[in-house]
Amino acid sequence: MRNTRKVQLIVLAGILTLGLWWWLSPAPDDDSSNQDPQSPPQESTEPTADGSENKAPDLPAPDEDKPVTTVPQAQPPTVREVPIDDAPAVSNPEQAQDVVDELDLGLGPDSELVVGDATSDDYGNSYYQLEQRYKGLPVFGAQALLEVAHGQAQVLNGAWIEQIELDIEPTHSANEALRLALDRRGVPAERTVAELGTPTLLVFVTDLGPTLSWRVTASLNNPDSAPQRYLVDAHDPVIYLQEAVFQR
């Protein structure tokens, strides 16, 4: 049984790590050009009619005193293992939820681990999947697994965030937040945002603390760009995560 617990913990940690790596992979450029909006333009060396080089005029040196904007980094939750005392009986999701609710996990008054899907194997083990929610919103990367052996709860493995305090009323809509965040990146205003699907709110935890963020899929116009999936702060617009959406 102990070996099974270790395997489950390793598998869960691997899933969480892979998920975060997938989200944190380098993001494609927003603009149609590969030029960094904050870097100076490259000099032109095209020859003129008389054969001499038409060199661009010297540009002023960048202002080294201007503060550099940095994006807070994701703060993955700690993977934990919580043994279940007295091995209470569990045969359905409702009983699994009752067992988890009785545990002292330090979640705080507005957070909970909510039971979702369940699976079982040929050895009499069942596994109930849970995700953390804060005031009804999912917490990014916070998931757990309740292991039940022969109808008795054994251990809770997973990763969750303790004592979240956050205003969940967004300051900006998803479209507004994304456009403002793109402004900070130097993407021209004429490149308007076209949302694809319905944006959703979630809690995303960074090294500066929890944030209320929009998960939105959108493309940019003028010119049209391939769809991207963004995670953008709903209060202080900054893009935390970005990835290409692969279409079949």
C-alpha cells in the first residue's frame, strides 16, 4: 500500500509539473514582426544609387534610468501528502467530499477542495480527483487525489494554496485587460482583440501573491494573427502566460 501511495504522489507531482511547464513555455510574438517592440530598430545598410550605403541616422541612447517592467512569475503550490485517520468508509463522491471537508488543510474560510471525477483499478483502489476553488473560482494548478483502498479512505495527495485573500470582482473585462496588457508590450493600438469563445476567471498565484486573472482565447486584427490563449490579470493588466492554440 505504501508503494502505491508513493507512485500516486510521484504521478500527481509529474502531472502538475508538466501542466505548469506547458503553460510556461516560451510565448510566440504578438505582433506580425519578430522585432521586440522595446528594442531599437536595426540600421538599414541598403546601397544608394551611387553605391554608398544608406545608413540610418544615429538614434539617442536608451534611458538607462527608466524602470524595467518585470512580470511576476508563477508560484506553483507545494505538493503534500495527508494521511486519513481511522480510514473512514468511502463509496461515492459525496462521502469522499465529506472526508476531505473534515481535514485541516489550512485552506481558509473561502476555499475548498471539490471532488470531481473518480477512477478505480483492478486491485480494489479508487481515486477521487479534486480541484481547489476560491469563492467558486478555480485555482490554477491546485489539484488533489483522494486514495481509497477497498472502500476505506487512506491518503490525500495533492497541491493547494492556503489562506487566499483576493477581490474577485474584475476591474477590466477580458478584452479590455488583454488590450491594455498588449499596450504595455508595445503592440500598436490598431491591432484590436477578437475574442474566441467565452473568457473565464480564475485565481493564478505568482511570487507576489494570488491574482484574479482572465483565461481568454483571442486573435489580433490588422493584420490577422493566429489564435493565442492568454492568462491576463483582471485588475492590473499584465500577461502572465501565453500559448499558441493549435487548430485541427
